[in-house]
Amino acid sequence: MRVLLVGSGGREHALAWKLAQSPLLTELHAAPGSPGIARLGECHPIRAEDSEGLLALSHSLDVDLVVVGPEAPLVAGLADVLRPAGIAVFGPSRAAAAIEGSKSFAKDVMAAAGIPTASALPVARPPCVVKADGLAAGKGVHICRSEAELEAALRAVAALGDAFVVEELLEGPELSLLAVCDGRDAVPLVPAQDFKRAYDGDLGPNTGGMGAFAPVPRLGAAEADELVDAVHRPALAELARRGSPFVGLLYAGLMMTPDGPRVLEFNCRFGDPETQAVVPLLEGDLLGVLAAAAAGELGGLALSARPGAAVTVVLAAAGYPAEGDRGSPITGVEDAEAAGALVFHAGTAVQGDRLVTNGGRVLGVTGLGDTLADARAKAYAAADLIAFDGVRRREDIALAATGDTALDVS
Ligand code: AMP
Ligand code: GLY
């Protein structure tokens, strides 16, 4: 099977790493790809937003499947350009991707499908959460516990120029539950937890994610399936009823409140960095499952997880999330790999023969182990070997969960 992977982040590198192991794969192509992906397949200098360029590339390579990583091209309608041309796509249509692209559309779907979520508030008064309506790369959400925070949030969303929604502030541990969907059915992946805030102790601004771990203590396959029954399957049914079946990866960001799970958001693609922790734990052939989903034929397939745990630590530029870094030399990636970690490239470039920074999140370092504590130790030990100017990371990824001895989840 010839596969074209669209995107260039850590998520796409993790997907490429897994797809490259598939017995079904004959050729792996990526657009635009990254220096990490270039070691696994052929990269083509076409941007993820260039749907006409991707259509032409898919034709010229005669690909059997296009796997789309990032949300922006999906929300803009990339799948609607490729599918009518006879190209199989793992990724939702523009109409279905609106579940991520528009918070108000997502709320509407949840209300119609009876999916538990935070209630909308008629007036903005703390405590509350203010969210920009459109895509904001995880940075459009403002938690407001005081009047001052609320004022700042309203100014920030006004500056974005988009509509915004105000909802109740929920409390509880968060969970990312990703499921492969074929329009009707959903196959859950191992539950993961993401670390969205920039600094240790969940302080600072929201980011795309500073780290992740999987699995989540006390959430085994049976619990994941129950959540998919309550959340993903009703969403799929409602989208299908509206004439826009969701084919691709439906990601539910959940908060496990004392009153039960609540959906914070849906995303229309694999999570990043969650994918960098989840995918290395998957047993079996991910490519076969993605291809079956794209064909609308998931029926009965499953993706089981191997025993053990994975922890991903993101190495970011000094100024992230406000700004990235370009051109600083990166050292130690091979050493980290030799130490047994997986190093996924999130924002890197090659200058001459040197690997350099090229973005906000630069690398994701994933450690695997029998327990979360093991995996965490491996990830940090490997991350210690990598250096670039201003490198910054959180020190507390998966720390609280390693104290939890109930990891035994199957
Ligand atoms: P979103 O982009 O909607 O997932 O929001 C990003 C982050 O903001 C979430 O991962 C939560 O940490 C936080 N968040 C979003 N909505 C709420 C809410 N209603 N109550 C508490 N925290 C929230
Ligand atoms: N890590 C959060 C996301 O992918 O949206």
C-alpha cells in the first residue's frame, strides 16, 4: 500500500514510525514531512494547506491512502478535494471536521446527541471559561476565576476577532480518548493524559501540549469502550444523521468530574503530543485499521495495547507558546535514541548537515517501560541528553500518576 501522510509535527512523525512497520506498506510519502520523517519515507515540499498540490501529488504517486495529521487542512476541506477524485482518505470532510473547527457546532452536536458537556452560561461571570469559537491551536481557552482574568480573556478573544462562547468551569482530571472512526463505528485507542499548561504545576498559558502519558490509571479497555459508547458513538450517529459522517480520528477531550465524564472539546484528528505516547503502545497494524476506516469498513477490528506505559516529554523553545525558535543547533538526538527512547521531531529543520530548531515545540521524547514510573524515568533520562539554546520542558509530566499503583489496567 502506498501511503501519503500529510503534516510535519511530532504527531506525524509518530504515525510515520508506526506506519513504516506495517506489513501492508510498500511506500511511505509525506508532505511536507520533517527531518525525522525523512528517515522513514520520502518527503515532498508541499504544504499541508495546499490541497490542490496534495491532490496532484496523490495522483502522481498513485497513493492508496492519504492520512491527514493536522486539523487546519481538514477544517478547510482537504478531504473534500481528495475523496471525489477517488483517493481514499483517513480524515473527515470539512462538514464533519467542524466538530473541531467550530465550538458552537460541537456544542450543537453534543446537545442533539445527549453527550455530557459543560453548560453554556448566559452571562460571563467568574468562575467561567471563555473560548474563542474558531481554531486557535489550543490557545483560545481562558480559565477565569476572577474578574481580572475574565476581563483579560474577553480582551484576548476580542483581539482574535472571532465569536466566543462562555461555559461553566469544570474541575477534575483530564483525559484524551482517541478513536478511529469509519463514519458509523469507533475503535478506541489507549486513553492518554496531556499536559496543556506551559509550566510545572499546571501553571502558565495553555499550549498545544507539553507532554503526555498512556495508559491512564484505572482506565482499561472496558472503561474506554464505555466512554466511547457515551461520547464518540452518539457523536458519530448525530453527524451521520446530518449527512456528514465522520471518517477519521475523533478525539474527545474529557474532564472526569465528580458528576461523571464531561466533554471539553472534540478534535477531528490525532492529538499531539498524545499520539507520541499512544501509538508506541499499540499492538497490531495501525495502517490496516486506518485503511479499513477510510473504506467505511471497521466492523469488528480492534487496536489492543501492549502491556506497560509510555511517557512523552516535549522539548520546547524558550519562548513557547508565545514564540518559537529557528536555527539553533540541536545535539544529542542520537544519544537519546541510543538510550532506548523514541525521539519525534515536532519543529526541526536541517541546515547543511546540522539539525536545528524550527518551531515552538521542537522534539518529543518518548520513554517506554513496564510501569509509568519506568517510562517516565527513561523519557527524562533520554531528554537530559538533548540540548539546544533555550531548551525548556516541564519536569512534572506523569509525575502525579506514577504514585498511582493502579496502573494495571487490562
Ligand atoms: P479546549 O481547547 O476546549 O480543549 O480547552 C483547552 C483546555 O482548557 C482543556 O484541556 C481544559 O484544561 C481547559 N478547559 C476547557 N474547557 C473547560 C471547562 N469548561 N472547565 C474547565 N477547564 C476547561
Ligand atoms: N494535545 C492536545 C491536542 O492535540 O489538541
